[in-house]
Amino acid sequence: MAAESNSKSDILTLEKVREALIKQEDTIISRLIQRANFPLNSPAYDEGKFPSFPGSLLQFVVKETEALQSKVGRYESPEEHPFFPESLPPSLLPLPANPPVLHPAAGSININEKIWEFYFDELLPLFAAPGDDGSYASTASSDLDCLQAISRRIHYGYYVAEVKFKGSPQDYEPAIHDQDRDSLMKLLTFVDVEEMVKKRVEKKAKVFGQEVSLVDNANAKTDKHNASEKYKVDPSVVSRLYEEWIMPLTKLVQVEYLLRRLD
Amino acid sequence: MAAESNSKSDILTLEKVREALIKQEDTIISRLIQRANFPLNSPAYDEGKFPSFPGSLLQFVVKETEALQSKVGRYESPEEHPFFPESLPPSLLPLPANPPVLHPAAGSININEKIWEFYFDELLPLFAAPGDDGSYASTASSDLDCLQAISRRIHYGYYVAEVKFKGSPQDYEPAIHDQDRDSLMKLLTFVDVEEMVKKRVEKKAKVFGQEVSLVDNANAKTDKHNASEKYKVDPSVVSRLYEEWIMPLTKLVQVEYLLRRLD
């Protein structure tokens, strides 16, 4: 399961939301690195490859894992959404005692279909090597780890939007009354911040994705080029993941949330 | 699921086994770091805390996850052992076509009980902060990720033993015939290698467990002390994990395997 520690009982502040987002970068990158341990392993995605399953092995693993996680309360958190929401079992845990900090609109905004699509169609081929080593189950499970971390990060946009709205409702209310997506998108776009995020995740991919051995120790400190030659996941792919998908889709979640914020 | 890519169809060599072990260090450390995102969260381990489950929430998550993973063939790999082996469903996948490279004795050596014990009683309190943030399900799932990575690493001892035995059977056969554990243990112990492994995993914990930000960039390169002040998991705990548990238990697996190697 994906969650970092972020107790909803605390009062929501921009500082705390930012900290959570920064921590989630580490999780996303570390899961991409884990997935890169396997080649593409495309039979895991072929429907009908294994006649014992109704769909693909991936679909089986995702559906069964989501059912299990639903029983232990995963989808009681507003930022957690299943990829297969149909007929999930209910949570067996007591509901969280904390009052909700988000507008109920959050519950109805789930863009996991878009996430699934870009992950398998565009992102995965950029960082998984071609090939087939037969580890389909581990591969499927590792894909789900990546998908969940990315989905959580994107849907965390609810909290970003809520805290920004609460901080200066007067800035947002006119655009919300007019249901003006473009103005909301402009209010939520900070090019400098986005550039900084891209640089930071690229740097993290370099640090966490390096091959560490005792041998190069001395050189690695002085010879930057040498130390940074080979990474487990290409750092520019991580930067692109943020630029093309995570940041735009987070803003989409924020806009959708704000459009319903006054309902 | 835990597995790194390591196709069993390849011929077993000491080089390949070592590579796999070194890769598994990265996985173990990255999962400990993920677990350290949560505080101890002890209600996850209390039997009877949640009346909807027969045991603890942890036991529920582990048993249900193992059942799911069993259906997709996890336990067909000799180095993968369940923590709750009772009444697991069979694999729904076709069996691997590759001929087994290990002696069948491997299947009967499962030291997961010891691993469970040291993990919860000794290791976890060394790296999880005290406290309770309510994320019990994610915590349990993260514990299982750690347990599986450690278990896989320790049971990988089968391959280490097999490749060493094949390389010089004349060294091992007398001790096996005499069922002499002490001699086998001596044959399998290389103090220099163990010291190197401890140093390497400590270094990896420093690299993968650092807080990365754009701000300290310049200082971090030159001021080693400054850069290494705070890690997500104490590197000395990772070194100790290898020294006290992983390396001795891997050797135990090797000895048990070799004792039955000529049966």
C-alpha cells in the first residue's frame, strides 16, 4: 500500500501538504527503480495468455490486491482510489474518527483511468528494458506499487486545492462561480515551482538510482561525470513523468475539485 | 512481491549468485526506508484489536497477500517461502519449464519463523519511530515487503551453497558424510567478505536514505559531515541487520541445505 504517514487529524497547512508531496517523490522514484529490476514482461499484460484468469495476469493481481486493501480500509482515505472500483468489498475497520478536511466532492473525482493509460502506454516503455524473464507476478505487483504511488500523488491535489482555497477564497470564488476552468488553471500554475520540482525529482533519481559499490568510493566524490554514468531509471524520464503527467494531472484534480468546492 | 529478475534458466555461477545478492541489498534497504515512513503503529500487531479479524491486522494482511501471491505462482520459486504456509491455494499458472537447479531438499528448509521473530522483536524497534499515526494497513503491507525481501535474501543461501558445492564437491563431501555442521560452517565463513558486505550495505543506507533537496547541493559535495547528518534509516542498523541476522541465517540455510545435499 502506498500511504506515507500524514495524519488527517492535523490542521491542513500548505507547509504540511508540500512536505507530504516531497516525501511522495521519494516513494514514486523508489518504486520505479524497483520496477526497473524487471524487463517489460509483456505476457503479464496479455488478456487470455493464462486461461485460468478472466483477463490479464496484471488485472487479476490489481483486482485481488485492491479487494484485500479495501477490506483493511485503504479506500476510506479520500486520496486513495481503486483502479477497478466495481464491487469492492467494504472496509472491516472502524471509520477514522477525524472529521473530514475536504469537501465531499473529492470522493467523486477519480482520474485513475488516465493514469493507467499513460503508465502502460507511454511511461513504462521509457524505463523498463525490453525482454521477458518470466517474473510476471512480481512485475504486476511492482506495476501496482508504481500506479498507486502516482495515483496518490495526483489525487493529493485535493489537499493542495483545499489549502489554497482556504488561504484566499476571494481569489478563487469568482472563477468558481463562473465555472471558469482556464482562470482556475492560471491561478494554480506557478512555472518557477514546477521547474524546481522537475529539477528536484531528477536529482533524486540520480541519487537513489545510482549503483553503489565500495570500489568507486574515492572517485565518485571528485569525478562527477564518472559517478553519474549509469542509473537504474533514467533521471530525465522521472523529470518528464512530472512534467507531462503528474503535474498537469494534479492541476486537473485541483480544478475539478475547486469547480465543485462551493456546491 | 519481492523478486528481482534472475532467470533460473541461466546456468548457475558464483558470479550471478553474487550479483543477485548485491541487487537484493538495494531492495531490502529501500523497503526498510519505506517502512520508516510510518511510526511503530503497534495496534496493527495487537490480536483482538479489530474484532472483524481473527488475529491481528498484520496477520490478516500477510495471510491474504500470501494467498493471492500463491495463486500467481510466487511459491513455485524455491527461494520464496510463505510466513503462513497452512492451506495456501495452489498456483493458477503453468509451472516453469526450466529444470530445477537445486536439490529438492531446498523445498523443506523454511526458516521464516526465525525471520518473523527477529524482525518484529528486535529489528523493527531499531528503525521505526515510536508512535501511532493510524496507517495500520499500509504499515502491515510495508512490513510484509520488508519480511519478504529479507526472507528471499536469506533463503537464497540455497543457491550460494549449491554453486559452492558444485565448484568443489571434494571440499564439502567429507563434512556432509559426517553430518558435521561445524566444519560446514567453517567452510562457508569468509570473515573478509562479511566485513565488506557490512560496509557496503552501510554505504548504501547512507546513499539511499539521505534527504535530497536542491538547496544543499553545493555543500553536500564538499562537506561530507553535513551531508550525512540525517538518514531515513540509521545506516548502522542496516549493517547490524546483516551482521546479526541476514548473514548468520543465510549460512544456516546453506548448512541445512548441504547436510541434505547428498540424500
